[in-house]
Amino acid sequence: MKKITKIIIILTFLFVILFSSITFADPLDGTDPLNITQSSTSFTLNSTINQ
């Protein structure tokens, strides 16, 4: 069970990085990619801890 959770965390983290790089490749977008990546990562960690 812990192995599955670890895989889910890694996949989610990679997806967040990929999603951020795709979304924020547009120079017209004024939002900061780091803030969104950090909030997504902390959200993932929180949901994993609460399980």
C-alpha cells in the first residue's frame, strides 16, 4: 500500500511540473508558475497525509 502511495505522489509531482511548463510557456500569462506548483504539491501532500 505504501508503494502505491509513493508512486501516486511521484506521478502527481511529475504531472504538476509538466502541466506548469506547458501552461506557463505562454509569455502573455502573468501568473507565477512557482506559486501554482507549490500549492499543487502541498495539496497533493496534504491529501496523501490525510488518507
